[in-house]
Amino acid sequence: MRIRRVEAWPVAMPLLEPYTIAYETVSAVTNVFVRVETDRRLVGYGCAAPDLAVTGETSDGALREFRDVVDPALRGSDALRHTRLMERLRDPLQKSPSVLAAVDMALYDLLGKAASLPVWKLLGGFRDRIRTSVTIGILPPELTVERARHWTGQGFRSLKLKGGRDAAGDVERVLAVRAAVGEHVELRFDANQGFTVEQTLQFVEGARAAKLEIIEQPTPRGEPDLLGRVTQQVPLPIMADESLVTLRDAFRLARRDLADMVNIKLMKVGGIAEARQIAAVARAAELEVMVGCMDEAALAIAAGLHFALSRPNVLYADLDGHLDLQGDPSEGAVILRNGTLFPTALPGLGWEPKD
């Protein structure tokens, strides 16, 4: 089965409700969809979520990479030789991880369709569903509580609160949410690199009564020793997110005990295949794994879900990036029931365009 051509196109999607994190406010995103067509009428689909602050990419740059690098490199190649094709692209796309991730998705989608299997079974099939958290951006306490009640009313039992701009205000918000939702809802907190070590310690002490489950990336990614200091001093699990971009990052975090957990995002690391290697490093180091996401269409969320379902040490999911996107052409690529994500029954990544 040979690849005939690779096509990519941008999809701009406003958010139903803009959100704020430590370093930006987001009101709309552009994802880039990719279509890998073969001579056997099978077509694989993927989706890139370029983000200048996180992946170092723009949607215009991603489109150029698909046109100038991906299509010439893959055209005429055996579509089922996933590893060979990804290695061919690794060097020219080393600064374009979301483009790599989208190609990786499309090739896995083709493998699954050729085998008449969903990708999560093709890769191991450890579980068939996983609970996801849902994220609440930085809002005043009363609005934070309102959003928390909304999401728990929709069946979510895990909430992630964003912060990192004001430690004292963050304490107030997490305590207010805990009082509002009760003891049976998991609360996670993500500072998005906004704290110093001292601010993190103050926050953790002040928020003790909230019984937080995880503290995510409290300190700047460029100063890994600070993350390590927090990990050693805080009694809660500390998760590396922005500090984890490459397989080598995973090795360094593990070797130096700089974190208790890692957040693997396909867009940062370059797709499912690379995520599996990072998960193997984490397992060897006894680090727990969460699969996370950016502002991603449901097709990209499906890829993260299939990865999570395939590996035993992916214990947590934060796959909510599609929930507020308006005009997502891949809506329905995952199934959400009471805060739990399920794959569709279709082979591959479980989505086909309606047209």
C-alpha cells in the first residue's frame, strides 16, 4: 500500500468561552488537519495543534512543512512502515513537533484501518476507557466555583484549576472549590511555570485543606533544579509538563528525580510513537504518567486517548482540549460520558469525515 499524496488544511476554531492561564488568554485556535491518501483507497487522518509558546510553531509554518517536507518525503512510500517513515521525517521536522504528531496519527490511523483494529488495541489494549479531568482557567473565586459546579454537574469527578499569577489568590480559589464540590472530587492545580520555589511552598501550605491531588509545573521549565527542589520539599506529587518536550528530557527528569510524575502531550513530543518511548522511561523510573493536551480538535484528542488506553502506566488523563472548540470538523471522534472518555467503535483512530 503506497502513499499517493499528503494534503493539509487549516481549521480556525473560536472557543465558546475564552480562558486565562499564567502567561496568556486564549479565545481562538487554529489546528491543521492532514490527510494521507493511499493507492488502496484507505485514507489516514491526523491533526496538528501548533502553538508558538509551547511547540514553537505557527499554523502557517505547519502548512509549509506539510507541503514542502512531508508530502515529498512520504509520496510513493509504503504506508504501513510507520517507524521508517517517522525516522525519515525526524531530522527535518525536529522543530515542528505538532507536524510530526499529526503525521504519526495519520500513519497509525492507516495501520489500524488496514488491520481493521482500533489503534488502542493495535498498541496493547490495556484498558478501554479512562476518566479525564476538565480545566478551569484563572477566574475570580465566585466564577471559579460556578464553573466547578457546572462541570461536576456534567459528571466530571476531576477538576484542574489553573493558576500561577497570585499564590494567595490561588489558595483562596482552590479552597472555595473544595468547599463547593465536596470531598469526592479530585482537584489538581497547574501553575504553568508561574511560581518560584518559595511561592509554591506558600501555596501548598495555604491550600492544605483542599487536599490537592497533583501540583503541575509550578516553576519555569528553563530551571529544572527549581522543579527538583519543589519535588523534594512538597508532600504532594509534582508533575513536569513544560519541562518535558523530548525523550532526553524524560531521561533527565527521571535520572535526577526532578519530578514525581510527567505529563505527556502528543503535540509537544511528536506523536504516539515518541510518547510510548517516554512512557517506557517513566515506567523504568517509577514515574506516574498523565496524558495531556493543548487546544486540540477531537481527532487529536482521540490520538491521545488511544495512547492512554494502550499503556498500563498512563494513570491519568487531561484530555479536554476539544470541549469548548466551535466548528470542530472531527466532533464525535471520542465519546464522553460522565467525565469518562471512550473510543468509538471504528478502526484506526475512530473517525471519518462526514463529507
